Amino acid sequence: MATTITAPDAASEKFIGTPKKATTHVNQNEGLIFEKSSPGKKAYRLAELDVPAIDAASLLGNTVRTDLGVMPELSEIEIIRHFTRLSTWNYAIDLGMYPLGSCTMKYNGRVNEAVARLEGIAEAHPYQPESLSQGCLQIMKTLADSLIEITGMDAITLQPAAGAHGEFTGILLVRAYHESKGNARKKILIPDSAHGTNPATAAVCGYQVANLKSNAQGMVDIAELERMVDEDTAALMLTNPSTIGVFESDIHKIADILHAKGALLYMDGANMNALVGKTRPGDFGVDVMHLNLHKTFSTPHGGGGPGSGPVACKKILEPFLPTPVVVTRDNGLLGLEYNRPQTVGRVRMFYGNFGMFVRALAYILANGPDGLRQTTEDAVLNANYIRAKLEDTFELPFKTPTLHEVVFSDKLQAKNGVKTGDMGKRLIDYGFHAYTVSFPMIVSGAMMIEPTESESREELDLLIDALKQIAREAAENPELVQTAPHSTRIQRLDETAAARKPVLRWKAPVAATPVVADSAAKEW
């Protein structure tokens, strides 16, 4: 049941825009497709065979599957309406902003999609001969050259399929480099403000994880870094700008401390949306880094993919890059080079998510150097606009200047029992996706907001007004916020049970019982 949200009274601050965008869904609730099934229904009709029928068993032997299990049986219109109605439940960047911090959920330009669907690109097969793949290889080379220029690095692999996969690949390069020197080393340093995938990556690659504390400004504590770095240190994995949106102003000193001990500086490039066109990691001492094409360069993001996490590196790491790499042959044609004795090996089938390469290159070429720089400046401006408008409403734990995102705390609202998760859920009632909740962990009750450059001032004002109204509600009617959302079909789930005991598939009912779906599966 929807809850009516009243407008502020005349004594309160005047809102720039309407405080509520969301309405309840207009179409009916939707059951599972299995619940709609009726025996004998079909969504197709095939013509009679005009050739002799072939016995599949005679061709495939005992590999033929004769039992398809329980499958839903529906008419075409039932199928179309089912999935169309489900699609109206989804929140998407095409409907509104994603203020998720450290995720850069920017708008995906439609020109990218048009280019990715061009004949000869969309249907290119990875096994077709190099002579017929010069256009696709040129796309890969041009993108690689562009990313090398943007990052200030010397070489790159486009193969990794996501940011965390890029981290994995980058640390494999670090390990291979140290092994080539005779010692893989034992540990990797990771700041407490890092992305959660960083320590997981280091552990998966066989390293011990050493936690590096931040200082009062939310930056790397230089004295602590000097104390911790030794000959057993393989690398520091540094997110820069960090997860609180702060640029490491001592980055050159950080690099020098590591290099003096033979360690490398790995940069998590998930927040490059704050740096592109303004500064280059390779110029301030980074040895290896990953990029997120599905963040900084506007390719689709979320839902498990398709992502893309290229890894750029300095020349000392180039021999260890995954195979194959795009090279220019003696005859001037492009080709794929596999003969690389020191490679860490393939990390992804074929050459990576090629469709993402096309989209990212379209974005880069459409913007050009000046446009990419403007994009960065607009993203930083938007984040600081939100910071300036809300710093009197929510606690700002770090006063350090921020770049692409701002992190508030729920400390003021928590006095009334309202937490960051409650306010994030209440934001759904106002028509917005929630911000990032409770991260980074160095901020208690973190509210992490990254508007990206995609949003206009009018949209930012709507978000700001909604958050101010929620803060007012937290003070005057805490229960309203604590029980949000109220305008959604399904309200508060048991998140712990959902995470620990998810029901992700429909189970056929036993014989002679009504066709019903597991209630937990239905909620999912």
C-alpha cells in the first residue's frame, strides 16, 4: 500500500522541485510464468515436415535428452505480456539516476549501441581469419592506444571481463614480475578505504593481505606505509581517488616509498571518471592498473555483465600480459600474437568482451580529448554540488576536498533510530535508486553518492530535495522511514535470509497438488 508523502509546510525550506516522483505501479501483480502454465498451450506452430524425419537417437546416441523436465506452456500473448509487465518493474538508467557511489552508473549513449550493431562488427566471428578481421582488430588497437594515452601507461590487455577480473589479471602480472626476479614476495598492502574486491583478489593470487590504515583526511598514512613496506611487499593496491572520493595528494611519495623497496604500485581504476583528461596514473608512479569500460567509458553495467576491465601497465610488466595481443605485421596488417614466453596465459576466452570495446571506443571518439575532460569536470562538479547542498543536512565525516563522489554519515539521523539503510529504502519512494549503503566501512553509517556527469542540475535538485525531506521525516516521523519503502510491490524483505538461503529456481509441485510457487522464490 502506498504512503502519501505530504509537502513541506510554508515555514520549511522551499523545495526547488517536487519532493516525490514515484507512484505505485499501475499494472497488476505478476505471478511466476510456471503459475500461468496450462497443459497443451503453445506460442508457435510449425509447418508439416516436407522431408523424411530423422531419428535423433540414431545420430546422438544416448546423449539425446528425452525428458525436458517441467516447462511452462503458454500462448504467445501470455508470454509477451508476462515479460513486458516484468520489465516495468525494473529500475534503469533510462528511467532515472543511479546515485551509487564508486559505481559510475552513467548514461550509455545510444550512438554506442548503434555502432556496436553495425554489420561486420556485430556478427564478426572470433575464429574468422585475420585477413577478414582487420576492421575488428583495428577497433581493438585504436581502443588500446587510446586507453594507453589516457592512462599514461606503456601497454595494455583488453582481455579481462570486469573490474575484479582486471584486478586478478593485474596482480598476476605483479606476481609474474617478481617471480622473474627470483622472489614472488609474500604480501600486498591494501588501505582500509579500498574496494572490497582488492583484498579478495590479493588472497586469490596467493598473497597475504596487510591492512593499511587511513589518516584523519581519509588518505594513506605515509608514516604507516613506510613502516609496513619491506622486501616481502609485492605491491600496494590503491584506489585513487579513494572510496570517499578523495585524491591521494601524496601519490608521488607513495610510489617512491614502494619503488625504493622494489614493490609495485597497483591502482584500482574504478574511479577514473574523476581523472580522465585531467591527470594520468602513469605520470604519478602507477605501475599497473585496471579500467572499467562499464563505468568510465559508458558501456552497459550491472546485472552480472557484460563488463570489461582492461589492464594497463608500464613496460616492465609488458612481457607478462595475457595472450593474444594485437600486433602490426611486417606487411602492415594487424594480427594476434600468441608467442609470448613469459605470459601469465589467457584469462578470458578469445579476446575479451568485444562488443564493449566497440561501445567504449565510440564513446571516446565521440567526445574527443576536450569532451572527455569536460565529462570529468562535470562529474566532479555534480558531486560537489550535492556535497554543498547537503552538508548541513547529513554529517560529513571527512572535510577533505572530494572529487567524483561524496560520502556522508547517518550519525545525525541515527539519534532517532534511523539508519543509512532505512533512508536508502525511503529514497525508493521518491523515485530514485538508493545510494551506496554502509560503504566504505571507514565511515560509520556511510551514505555514498556519485551522480556522474549524466545528471542535470534539475535532476540533482530532485535528489537533494528528496534527501532533505527524508532527513526531516527521520526527525519528525522515524517509523515512516524505518518501514520504507511503501510504494513498491514488495516491501522489506528478510535480507539476511535472502542472502544466506536464496531460492533462485521454481520447483515443480508434487503430483496431485495444486500448481503453486515457493513463496520465497516468488518474492525473488
